[in-house]
Amino acid sequence: MSENNTIVIADDEAHILRVLELKLSSAGFTCVKAGNGLQAWDQIVRTRPALVISDYQMPEMTGLELAEKMYQENELRGTPIILLTARGFSLTPDDLAQTNIQYRVSKPFSPRELLALVQEILMGAVK
Amino acid sequence: MFKEKSETYLSELAEQLSQSWSKLGARVCWWNSYKELNILDLDDPGIAKEAACQSTVEGKPTAFVSSSGNGNAFPVFSNGRCLGSILCIFPPNLLEQSQALFEIFHKNIDHLHTNFRTENELTDLSRELSGSYEELSLIYKLGEHFQITDDPATFLNGFAEELMELIQAQGLLLLINHRLSGGETCLQVGNMPVPGEGAKAVCRYLTQITGTRRETLILSDISTHPSLVRIFQNTEVGIMARPILVEDTPLGILVAVGTNQYDGFDSTDAKLFGTIGEQTASFLQNSFLLADIQELLTGLLTSLVNAIDAKDPCTRGHSQRVAFIGRRIAESLELSPKECAQVYMAGLLHDIGKIGISDHVLTKPGKLTPEEFAIIQQHPVIGAKIISSVRPLQNILPGVLHHHERYDGKGYCEGLTGEQIPLMGMIVGLADCFDAITSERTYHSAKSFTDAINEVRQCSGSQFSPAVAQALLNYDLDKLEHDLKSIGDHNHEIQALPSLNWIE
């Protein structure tokens, strides 16, 4: 695993943040939480995480907008993003073109599977 | 374990308090119920210890005076249990204010303590929530991903591992009763201490107990069930069982087995298990219905084929040979298994239209008059009409309708030319001719295989499509001759068809 094991998690629902933090920190990751898009942006800029997990629907800035903003920064463009969305929600390839959103996971998700996904991405097994 | 927990907690609490209160010159330390005091450099630790002890016994703050200053011991409780005591000693210069300060300190402890407790609760809740998410996720997955064309083993494997992890079971069993054939299948996943027949026996026994009650049975240990103990050779086994019912008809049973390492199945596990059981019932019901449909259809086809045979005994077996030869040609052309099965069916039914032709024309020895010939030529159209009302047979219609077309366009009924003729029609047509040449007929005697091959070669391009003819010539003809001689009842070929799933 790379030296950087910080993950920024962004969701306006506190219980999701807690569940994610519980699962990820028990696996050794350092989690930085954010309650909306703007906070997430601040934390990302501050901590330069290895990965970002973000909800789609958030106040101040949606997950998609956040991803686009990250894409426009050279240093953040390569940071992989997992987007959490409501079931049945879909994004077109156009939506995703200006982002580095690697995966989309629907809610409710299996925390176990999400952790496995995070580990895969950070191990470099999945590009 | 408890000691560690309280130690960490008390020391954390003391640490937090110390950070702010030490600025005033106060000293904060802790004493846990194991009679250990963490700060040993008090001049008179004995007094402090005594006060701490008393505070925990009486359940309220106990003041004491030490050489370092005035002190107070505040007991700390969690979940009704006493973890120990936090001690605070103010230096002599704060003597006047110490009363008030102790009150504030006490409140401080309470707030911090509440925070810690709440934080713990939140973590516990998050853990529960996480578990619920896993369950939900599993149920959604089941709902979205199973296909009724899956076989039961695939279906079971789709959720088995996740389920076993969620409920902490070591093995899963699924017993399925095939109501049609009266047989039983027992599937298992995971580490079953009793594979094979033992597993079946366990399921049967549990089916007896659960009957047709739409409930999940939990057996925390099997000591009250001697039959099970005999099978498992062990009493440290936990069982959860859910009958798979469709409208009170038992289709089988789903069983989870927990062995030595298992934790016990609780009501949450039972609820999830019940939901999975219902999904399984849905799946099995649909599978069985699909099998019913396929069986119905093949039964129907068998009847039709028997009708052809009954109509004209001289050509008994012709249809099945045409089907057989046709399928070999299709295989030689490397068509998909589904297409090969369809060609087979088309071959079986290609002459069904002869039912509509009167006997005296059909079995007339010698030459036919033009009018009689015209009547016979109707049989492909009649055949197509007969099968056209059966929707799943639409796929084989071209084989029946066009089996008398010729590559050069001089065939009947529509006079199609070359590649206009559907492939299935060309294949069946060739197979039909080939068998006719090599059989006894009212209008000619049987020719040898070799002669038949030559005729096919000669007619390639005129009567037959070159590609199709070549496919027949490419086939191992000795094998074909041999196989044709040994075709018995064609029923077993028909029975094999449902497994090919050729119905759309």
C-alpha cells in the first residue's frame, strides 16, 4: 500500500459518514469527514488524500461538481473517486468525462464490499 | 479485558482533565478498582487511595487532605459498574476557591463521561447500521440479479458466501423437491461436517419438524434431537431452517449450519434468513414453471411426430432420420447448439403437413398425375400452418415451409432462389432428399450411401446449396451410416431438448 492512506469521505448524512469511517478505519485507513461539497473540497486540498468517497447529492456542491473541480487541478486530477448514488440513478459517459470518478456505488451499499473496492483501487489492482 | 478497558478509559479521562486543569496547578490522577493508583509520586499515596476507595464504595465524592494540597476523589461508573475513581488535588494557594473548583471539576467529569458514553453508543450504533446495510445490500442483490434460467446451484452460490458471513454460519444446505419427477436434490455450500447423504438426511428431518409453517426454526443446540446428533456425531451444532413454500406446497428447505465456532443464531439472523427463504421460493417456483412449459411443449411435439408416423407407416422413422441428418449438417456448418436443436425439430416436423393430404394420393404406387402432384406440393404450406399457432415453434417454421425449395429456383412452394431460401429450409431439404434416396419408397428402391453421396455432389448448385451440400459431404459419412442404423425410439432425443433451452 502506498504511504498515503488518507481517505476523504463526504456525505451530508452523518450516519453514512460514521458507517464508512468505522469500516475504513478498522482496516487502517485515516478518514477525514466532510458534511458537504465545499467542506469536502477544503479537506481534499488540505490533506491530499489517496482516495475520495463522495455522495452525489450534497449541499453547497454535488459530488459530481466536486469531482469536476478536482479534475481541473493538476495535482488532484489523478485522485480516484468513488461516487455514492441513490439506487437507480445513472450517469452518462458525458457526465463522467471531466472527472476521475472510477466507480459508482448505489446506496444502500455493502460496507464490506466497499472496503474491498477501496483496497483494490489503492493497491493499484484497478486503474 | 475489563481491566484494560477501564484503565484506558480512566487514563484517557484523567488525561483530558489534566490538560486543562493542570494550568491551574491542579494534579489529576486516577485509581482503578484493582487498587492501582497511577501517580506514584504523591508523598502520601495511602491517604489518596483510601479516599478513592471510599468514594467508589459510597458512590459519591470523597474529600481528603494530603501533603500536596486538598484533594477529592470522584467515582466513575459505567453501565452500573464502578470503573474506579478520578482524583484531583489542588495546591494550597487555591484553598479558598477549592470548594467551588471541585464543583466545577465534578461537572467537567460528568460532561466528559457523558461524551465518552455517547461516542461509544454511536460507534455501537454505527456497527449495527453497518450490519443492516450488509443485509439490505444482500437482499437487493438477490432481487436484481437472479435469472430464472439459472440452475439452482448458480442461484445458491450467488448469495451463499455473503449470507454465511452475515449470520455467521459455516455451511448452507438447500434441499429441493422436484414435484414433477419426485426426485430430490440437495445442494451445499461451505464447510459441511456431514456432506452427501448425511446432509440430505438432515434436511429431511428438519422438513418433518417444520412442516408447512412459514417460519424460521432455530435450534441452538441439537441435543434434544437424537436423529440429528446421530448424523452430526456432535451436539455443538446450531441449526436454522426455513421451509421453502409456494402457497403451502413445500418445494424444499433452506438450512444454515453453525458448528463449533458459531455464535448462535439470533432473531435478526432469523429475519434475514426468512427473507432469503422467500426469495428462494420465488426463484424455485419460476424455475419449475419454466420446466413445466418446456415439458408441455416437448410432449406436444412428440404427439405431432407420432401423428405423422401413424398417418403413413411406410415412412415411419423418416422424420427422425431427417432430423438426425439435418442436425449433423447443422453441426458440420458450425451453427450454435440452439440452432442445431431447431434444425432437429424442423426435421422432425417437416412432413407434418402430410396429414392434410388424402391417403390415395399419399400412398399411391407408381406415377402421380399433375393434379395429384399439385396436391402433394401443398404439404409444406399445410405443415407451416399447423405449427404456426404454436408460438415457440415459429423459429422452425422456415424449415417446414421451405424444405422443398431448390437452389436453382425450380422448387416449391414459393420458388425461391439461392440465398433467398432460409438456411434451415435448405438443410432440411437436403436431409430429406438424402434419406429418401437411401430408403425404400413406393416410387423407387433404396440406393446405397455411396450412390446417394454422388447424387448430392452432382446436384450441388442446382438442387442444393453448394455450402450446405459441402457440409454434408464433409461429415464423417461412415459414422452417419452407422448411427442411422442404430436410431431407435427418437423419444430420448426429444427429452434432451429442454436442457438446450431452445424456447425463447
